Amino acid sequence: DFQMTQSPSSLSASPGDTVTFTCRASQSIRTNLNWYQQKPGKAPNLLIYGASSLQSGVPSRFSGSGSGTDFTLTISNLQPEDFATYYCQETYSHPWITFGQGTRLEIK
Amino acid sequence: EVQLVESGGGLVQPGGSLRLSCAASGFTFSSYEMNWVRQSPGKGLEWVSYISSSGSTTDYADSAKGRFIISRDNAKNSLFLQMNSLRVEDTAVYYCARTHLYYGYYLMDSWGPGTLVTVSS
């Protein structure tokens, strides 16, 4: 089974900041990595697929990079609506899917 | 507009059963693979089960294997999850999610709002 490890588990930042989250896979998943944003009481929302491709309708301040085992999600110029929890998801082992444990982004 | 709406959640005693439904609209349901994903209170996301577009192939997380059964009715644009032998640790919000294969990548690009299952005596 794949293990997906996200760090940090939580992060405090201010509007206008740039933040970076990391996600590490237990073995290579090439670029089969997606990122989701989830706000309290809501379903997850797809942000990035294929490690670096922006989902339609997602603001360009979100970007993703990485391949193999190490991946990052960067949010530039944080907006108030960006404070949420972010999950990475590997799909290399489709249909088996593994999510990371999440990174909670809080307002400083 | 793509829409997924779950129903069937509620309070059930340990050892009991529950059947969740997901009504799909706004897209050709029979062309898409579907999943159930759950989230225990205050916890992260956990994939539970998968079904192919035709319904001929299914798969389950170890936590669901032997107790849950996923199925679909493409004529009625509906996805189901039959949950048996429920445990306290199955308490969660259950989401149905569409898998979209796009340029070789699998995406869960549409999700329902979720339905809460509470297993408690």
C-alpha cells in the first residue's frame, strides 16, 4: 500500500503571504498526484491534477510541482478564502486511492 | 451542471446495516467511474470503494472489504453503497465522487455534499 505523508500538519499565515505545502509518497507515483481544498462542512474541491496542472476555474495563485515521491503545493498572495485544509491524493494505484492526512492552513 | 446528491445516512446501532444512495445528474453517468470516500469527524479523507462505469469491476479499501457492497444503476443514474456489520469506527460523512480520466490522469472532479452515518448504541 502507498503511504502519503503531508507536512506540516498545520500552518499559520497572513493574507498576502506565499505558502508551500509538501506531500511525500512512500514510493514513486510519477506525476499521479492531485491536490484538493476542503472547507469546513464542505466536500473537497479539486485544485491541481497530474502534480502541476491547474483544474479549470481554479485561480492561478495555486500551483503544484514535483514528480516521483516529492510534491509541493504553493499558494501565492493568500486570499481570505484560501484558509482551509489541503489534501494530496495519489492515483498511481488506481482504482485504489490514498489521501495524505491533510494540512490545515490557518489565519495568523 | 454536474450534480451528485447523497442520501440514506442516519443513526444505526453497531452490527446494523444501511444503504446509501447517490443521485447523479448533469452528465452521462454511465460513462464515468464512481467512488465512495468517507471522512470521520475531525479526520482526513479515506477512499472506501470504487466501481467501473459499467459496474462490472469493483474494489474496496481493507476497512470495507467483506462488509460493504458498491453498486450502480446506470438506467436510474444512481450509485449505491450497502453497508453491513457496521462498526463505531464507520461513523463518518460519506461522499460519492466522480472519477474523470483526463489526459491519462484520474481526477475526482465532482463530489456530493455528503451524508452522515453515525454508528452508536
